[in-house]
Amino acid sequence: MSDLISDGKTRVAWLSTVANINAPTVAELTAGADYTKRITPDGLKIDPSTADVDTSSLASKFDTKTAGRVGYDTEVTFKRGDNPTDDAPFATLKYGVSGFLVVRRGVDFATAWTVAQKVEVYPITCGEPANSSPAANEVMKFVSPMKVTDPPATAATVA
């Protein structure tokens, strides 16, 4: 048995449009902004949560539940750049900007987008970017809070 190491095996892109979130095309993904190199190693936070629905009744002697609504707590921590290309996330992901966050996991970062790869596609509206507090021996960073606005495609296949 061997473990899949995540280092260098995640790719993140920002797309302003996508025709079908369940089947983004190679052309759409290639045309998007690849922000992977601007994200800190621990900066991709996409945490799903599932609410409980109480299904017990007045006759129940045991609390029963079923799965309810799903939500996502999503934010991305970016490194700031000292030129327009490297600072593109800060310039682009402003309050109210909508688009699609695409995440590919388990494939080497340098591997091109390819038909049949599995990706996650999240419809997003950005919140107010927050500058991180300065610290010694760290790069300048900011956090982009992201709101998932529609059900995502967490098992999309590249077309």
C-alpha cells in the first residue's frame, strides 16, 4: 500500500465563464487564470458541511437524523506579487466578482489539462479580500473569502 502525496499534485484555476460545470472543456480551463503558484501551501480551504435534519418523532426514544443541506466554507490564501502578473489574484478577486474556482487533485501540477481528468468546479462570488498581518520571514499575503453561489460539480470530468 502506498499513500498519495499531495505536494505538487494540485492545480487551481479561476474561470470567468464555463458553459457546463459538470464538463469544463480543455479550452476553457487553459484560457482560465492558473493561480496555483500564487496560493500558499496551506491556502486552499474548501470545507463542506452537511446539516442535520431531525427525523425523530414524539414516539421516538432515540434521536434520529438524516443528511440535510450542504454548504461550503471556502477561502483561498494568496501570496502578493511585486508585479502585475504575480499580483493578478489580488487585482482580480475583488468584492462581488463572480466566476468559477476549478480544482484538480492528485495529478502533477505541471500536467496539462486533459480530457477525462476529474476536477471540482465551484461557482463563486468573492467577498472582501483581507490583507494578512505582516510577519517576519514571510511573504505578503491576502485571503480571498469565497461564497459558493450554486451547487458545485465536485466530480466533474474535463471534456
